[in-house]
Amino acid sequence: MKTNLYIILLSFISLCCSNNRGEVDCQKKAMTVIATAYNSLAYQTSSNPNITAFGDRLKPGLQYIAVSRDLLDSGLVHNTKVKIEGFDSLFTVKDKMNRRYRKRIDIYMGNDVKKAKKWGKKKVHIQYCLSDADTISN
């Protein structure tokens, strides 16, 4: 009887601990930035509008953002997940903006120019997470 109880207890502890192994401890960050929108069009980006500055391929429907280069130093690096005020889903940093912009993000809106123009330019609150590995290396 004691052996069965011991095995059940060990199994329970093992199960509880294994649920935490996949989680990454992180330092939560938040800031207010100016948000604009952009499209996969050569006149808005480059001669190859479907490739980001990081080399990722853009396709309409993807939840991607570009960040101003000063935000890279704040931990908003390639593939960082970002929560943007006013949106239900997370966005991924996949592009970087021209060096002239500061404290700014650009939300990817596929080929829908009307949607991007309707978004316009506004201040938004964003949240993201720095993993412990990121904070150690910075």
C-alpha cells in the first residue's frame, strides 16, 4: 500500500514539474510607441517588397510588424512576440524600419492599402517579453 502511494506521489510530482520545463522565464516589458501600417508594395518598402530586412518572406494575412532600429536595443529583436493594444492576437517582429524612425512600429497589412491608410498613425501601448537569456546577453 505504501509503495503504491509512493509511486503515485512521485508520478504526481514528476507531472507537475514537467509542465514547467517548457516555460521560459521572462522579464515583461511595456512601452508606448507610434504605430503606422505598411503593405507589400515596392513604393512602400523596396524593389523586393515581399522580403523583410531580416530576410523573412511576407504574405498577406501574417501578423508581422517592423520596428524602428532603436527598439532593437530594447529587446524587440527578430521573432519577438508583441501584444499591441487594440488587437486580440500577437504580432511577430519580422522587419526593421528605416534608420530615420524612432520609437515606432509598422504593422504589416498585406496588400490592403485602404486598411493601412484607415489605420493611419496612432500611439499604442505594446507589451513583450524578454527571456532570461536575452537579458543576460544585453
